[in-house]
Amino acid sequence: MNQLRFDVLGPVRAWDGDRELNLGPRQQRQVLGLLLIRAGRDVPVPQFVEMLWGHSAPASAVNSLHRFIGSLRRILEPGLAAREEGRWLRRRDAAYRIVVPEGSTDLMVFRRLADEAREAEGLGFRDVAIARYVEALRQSRGRCVDDGSGGPRFTAFRSIDTEYATVARDAARAAVAFDRLDPLLPAVRRAAESNPLDEALQARLMLMLAAGGRQADAFSLFQTVRDALARELGVDPGPELRAAYDEVLQPRQMVVDGPAPSVRVNPAQLPRDLPLFTGRRSDLERAGRLLDRGEDAGMPIVAIDGMPGVGKSTFAVHWAYDVAGRFPDGQIYFDLRCDDPDDGPISPDEALRSMLSGLGVPNEAVPSGVSAKAALYRSHVAGRRLIVLLDNAHGVDQVRPLLPGSADCLVVITSRSRLTALTASHGADLITLEPPGPDEARALLSRRLEAIIGEQNPVTLRDALDSIAASCGRLPAALTVVATEAANYPAPNLHEIASAMRRAGPTLDALGPESADQIRTLFGRSYRTLSPAAARLFRLLSLHPGPDLATAAAASLTGAAPAATRAAFLELVRAHLLTPSGPDRFAPHVLLRAYAQELCDEIDGPAEQRPARARLLGYYRHTADAAHRLLHPHLTAVSAGEAPEGITVEVLADGRAALAWFRAELAALRALIEHDVEFDSGPVMWQLATTLVPFFQRCGLAHEWLSTMRSALASAERTGDVDGQAHLRRGLAGAHYFLGDNGHARDQLRMALKLFAGQGRTAEQAYVHNNLGLVLAAGGSTADAEREFTTAEELFREIGQPKGIASAVQGLASCRAATGRYEAACHLFERAIAMYLSIEDTDGVSGCLLDLGRLWHEAGDSELAAEYLCRAAQLYREDGNRADEATALLVLGDTLAAKDPGEGAYAAWRAALDILESLRLPAARTVRDRLHAG
């Protein structure tokens, strides 16, 4: 066998001549490492056990150690017989030792070279000393016995690391003393990187860097070490490191044409505060609370974001002036120009150079490279109480190098993007500015106008100011430019300006030509940063008629997959071109919508807009159809068919989800129906209108029901769609009936019956007869109502419609009850309930229970009536049917009052009144009369 060689200054390795040996698993290599650093000495078994397992040693620990030793014997001496004393590894009692020749480990070589270097240094042999130090430090390839696990290290191994760091310190001292920096700098730097918390070594490296004219690197190193000490140990730099820092800071002796010394400057760079600053009280209070969290928390980093024109910079500057007295060392301000259309954002390198200049650092003393500049910048602000305002930041990467290291500085950043990554990395507090509320917007506009066109009377002009503010979406930038535009009028009349803006509608041109161009420029800076997918979505969103929209609606507009649409939504939200308005719902600001419409007309045009509108209408038609079927699963609806490609249909779990979807989309649905002429949709629009009827009915939205049916009917009449007219007249009759207008309801039903009969629609005729029965019974024409219910039942049986049969039987039962035939009525109600239960129609069951409550109330059995009515109200409440729940509560109050006009009756009436008033139903008057009479 050739001579063995071993390495322990780094991973444990061994060679037999030129062949590297496979030393086995990690713990086995650690055993060899400990033997090698104690070469020639006994290592007790307990030390091996402590090294490998600490206090968690298993019962088999010693046996495992023996196996490791046995394996190492066979690796080092493959031909060694079992139990034979080997050349390298030897056992004595409860200990092992390794016997290796002098110079066979890198640790031995390192120690010999270090001794020779120190001896040569003491004798003044500069070249020999430096050469020996270089060779000694080159022996290391990392931490002693580094197994790559990154876990806690055994004490014996750490002591070797400390020995190596001590030699590195001596080498750095010799390098400075002998002015021989270059040969040793890489090795000393490596040693310092391996021992980041060794202050003595880091101090020596700082002095080496400074001696070589690299003061910026020395400052950067000091900052890095200081941060590490605070983070890892919670302490400040010690005397040796501080002394090195002070030595680096000492002004160098001036030489001809040498760099000018730095002059300490207390900067005062804030732009002028806006004298007309108004409002933002709650935002200022929130920002102020961030400064009052206690000294332990340090000064915050506050990142202010918001949509274009919301006043981020104005707010930040005003707040900085408010708190400037708490920061006596000055204020640094820098505009990072994220919206510069020509040159783009300022680079961190350029920003640092300018900021250092503002701190008094001469240009010739500014180092090259972002890292070096950042380190010098942090050094100059260290220990000082400053405000650093970084305005118009493009993103986190631009800002990070500009952050002070000192926790005594307040950092304020403004950006159109939400800098969430800065929260994760630096604990920044985020403040999102929204457009101000109506009162603040009015005050802001009033002050701007007063400054431009003279004092106004805010009381007499309140309505005009509010109208102008609403037309501007209360956006501060828009309010300001409109106020400026008003100065162009010879004698500005705010009422006329407000009226003109209302007539112009939600367009940027309503602001006036100059104002509109300024707002377009403002919005355009954010729009140009978008990806193509997000930009297209932003433009097409302007085609959506509602105040906000869900992902599925947006995906249908663009024809993209929902996942891609969500990604585009998030990009728009981050750019503050869109605002979350609820779970999976997003809303554009009114002026941003107007800007998007302009872009859509310019870029997309009719060729892109027509299919997008068709997909959007398809989304609503198919999702509304699914919601309708969940609310009325037993009624035959006009089928929507299969959804075409490119349309994402909302998945609704149950009736409650259907009601929630209708509620969220009602504004958009009604807008689509009322503007049908723009869509040229054919029968789709009236079909969409009829799907809303169950929602209107359950929620008691009779006025919205009436308006929607009228708009859809006008469209069907304009196009001559007879089928649509018939369905819509029936829907219109329902709205009249809920509003208590039985006469108009009857007339609409008779016209619908005639149209359905002309088309031979038996099922539709049956439903109309049933509806006529309800209307006639409500008007007191009980005999006529019975005939209609009987006809309806016959037709329903003819077509085999169980829901319809049950409904007709329920109607007949109501007629029997109205004429005092209670036993017959009860029998029919029980039949109807049985039929409803067989088809799992809870709404039908609730109606029968309500009617039975009425019956027993009229029959004088208050206790039984109350039982039925309470159950009916509960079922209606569970189904979200608020209108019928109010009816059940109203009758319950009457029933309880007949027995005992006490708190129970008043509570039921009060609950009914709350619902009826919220739904704006005429029955609210009746309930109020009852309450007042009591």
C-alpha cells in the first residue's frame, strides 16, 4: 500500500497514492475526522458517542461505533485479518487512536506552515512570512470535518476552526504591516466568510481592505457583520470591530489632486408640502400609529401604494413634514421615476450616487458597484435619525439597495404596485390609499376651487360639488385638474359644470379636454407596464355593464381559461388598475373604466368587441339558467342548451349559492337586459330575464322585477318575438301581483294566455291558469279562482307535471278555506303537502304550511295556527325566501294578537316590518298600522 494522506480542514477525505478512498457514511467519516485531529492520542469511546448522538444516544451506540471502526480498518488496510492489530487504527481499553506519520494530514501541514510564518515574521523575513501564511491558509477547504449537514458542530471541530481563524488574523496583521496585501487577501477573505461572527478576524479584514484603498468594501463588510451580529446574537459590534471602523473612517492625508474629504451634511430634501392638503385623517392616524409602537420595534419601513392619481406622493410628503421634528438629522428625498416615459425608472446605482452626494460624499470618493455604494450609504446614515422618502418606486428590487441599515431611520416608499415582497424580507408596513370618501372629496374640491376661482359657498354649492366629485370618481388628481379647468370659464358656474359632466356620462372627456389628457397620461403610465394578457383583460372589462365582475365572467369576456384570467386579475390588482370588491370579485374605478373603454375602442374595435360581448351574454345566460334550476328545480324552464366554447359557466352548489350569485350579478343582469338593443341578442335576452323571476320572488324585489320585465317586453315587442312576449307578460303579471296590483296582473295573464294558446303551449297555459287563480282569489273572486285552479290541474295532469298538480291542489284548498270549508281545505292541503314532499319541493311545503296557518287562524285555533306559521317562517328563512317569510310573520303576529295582544305579536310584526321595509313592499304600511294601533 502507498502512503495514506488525509484531509480534515473541510470534508474528511483520504487518498492511497493518487486514488481517493470511499470512507463510507457521514457518521463513519466523522469518527475518522475526530481520530485525525487527535492523531497519536487516545480518543475515549464516550467522546465518539457524544460527537455522533449527543444526549440522544441509542442503547446500540457503542456497537454502532465498533462497526464504524471495523469498516474504517478494512478501508485503510483491506488485507488486514480479523482481530489483527492494524498499522493505522488501534484500540486500547475503552479508547481508539490513529497513528499517522508526520505531515500526512492537512492539519499537520497547516500547523507547521503557520509556525514557520510566525517565526519568519518575528525575524523580519517579510517574503518568507507572507509565503508561509499563504500556503498555510490554502490548506483549508472549509470548516473542519464539514459533513454538509449544517447542524450543530462538535466542540473539537470548532476549536480547529478557531485555530485557523487565529492564523488568518495573524496573516492579515502581517499583510498590513509588510504592505503585502494582494497575496493574502483572498485567503483571509475566505477565512472571514467561514467565520462571519469572529469580530477580530472581520476587523483585520476591514483594515486590509482599507489599506488597499477599498474603503467602500470595508464599510460594506462592517455593515454585513453588524447585521449578522444583531440577527444571530442580538448584540452590537464589540470594541475591536468598532475601532477598526473608526480607523477606516479617519480622513486620509491629503495629496495633490487627491479626493476631497467627506463633509457631514444634514439633508433637507423634501419637496414643498402641499398648502391645500385636505383630509386623509384616518390614513394619517394609521401612519402615525406605526411610529408609536415602542423603541424596541424601531422605526418602520412604510410602503404606500394606490391607484394612479390617488395622491400617494402628496400624502407621503405631507406626513413626512408632520413627523420631521422627530428626526433631527434631516430628510432624504429621491424620486425613483417609475413613470418616466422616456428614460424609465432610476437604477439603484444612479440613485445611490445621488443620495451619497446629498449626504456630503464627494464624487471621487464614491466607489463603483451597487453593493459598495449601498454599504457606504448605510455607513453614512448609521446612528442618525433621518427620514428617507423614496418616491415613485418601480418595485422591490429597485428599493432594497436604498434602505438604511439603521433602525433609527423612518423609510417611506410610494409605489403604484403593492410591495408585498418588502414585507416578507424587511417587515415593511403597507398602506393602500383609496379615493377619499364623499365628505373629504367635497372638501378637497372646495379648497382647490377656492384657491383658483375665489371663495365659494360650500352650503349652496354642496350638491354641485358632490356631483362633480362623483363624476371624477372622487380621485384627487381628477378633482384637482377639474378645479384647474374651471378657471378657464369667464364666470364659473359650478352647477352648470356639474350638469355638463353628468350629461357627458362616465367618460374622461367629461373632465374637460386638458384635464382628460392629463388623466390619460397618468393612467397610461400604469397601463404600459402590463403584460399583453392583463392589458387585453383591462380593455375588455369596459364591456362589462356591472359595477364589478367575477373571474368566470372575465374569463368568458376574453375567452381565456379561468386560471389565466386569475393571473391577469392579480396583475391588474397589483398595478391598482382594479380593486378587489369581494371574494373572487373585482371592480374598476369609474375613470379607469372610461379609460379602458377608450383603449378598447381604439385597439380592439368592433371585430373584437362583438364576440367578447356574445361570450359575456352566454356566460350570464347559462349561469342564470343553472341558478334558476336550483331555485325552481321542478319547473320546466326554457333550456339554454350547451355552453359554446370560450364560455366559463359558474358552478353553483345549491339554492343558497344560486341566490348569492343572482344577488351579486343583479346590476349586470339588469343592465344587459335594459341595453338589449346594443347586443342584438335575439331570444337570449328575454330568456335571461325570465330566469330572474324566482330570485325576484324569493327576495321580494318586486320593483326590480317589474322594471326588468318591462324592459325585456319592450325588446321582444320591438323584434316581434311572440314567444318572448308571452313569457314576459306572465313574468310581468307576477310583479304586479306582488305589488298588490291585481287588476294589471289579471290583464297581463290573460294576454299571456291568449299568446300561449295561439302557439299550442299546453304547459305554459296551465301555469297561467294557476296564476290567474291566485290573482282572482286575492281579489275576492273565489268561484272564478276555483275554476282557474281546476282547469290548471286538468292540464297539468294531461302533461304529467307533478309540481303543477300540487300547486293547483294547493290553490283549490285555499279557495275552500276562504269559503269556510275548513275540513275539505285541510284534506286538500295535506294532499298537496304529500305531493310536494314526494318531489322534495320545500318551497311548496312552506306555502301549504302558511296557508294552513291562515286557515286555523280564521277557524279560531290560535295555538295550531301559530305552530304552522312558525314552521313556515323557519322554512322560508332557511331557503332565503324573505318575502314569504315576512308574510308568515305578519299572519303569525295577527294570530298571536287575537289570543293575547302582547310582546309576541309585536315581535312578529316588527320582524315582518323590517323585512318588508328592506324590500320596499306595500304590505309594510299594513304592518305599521298594526304596530301603531297597538
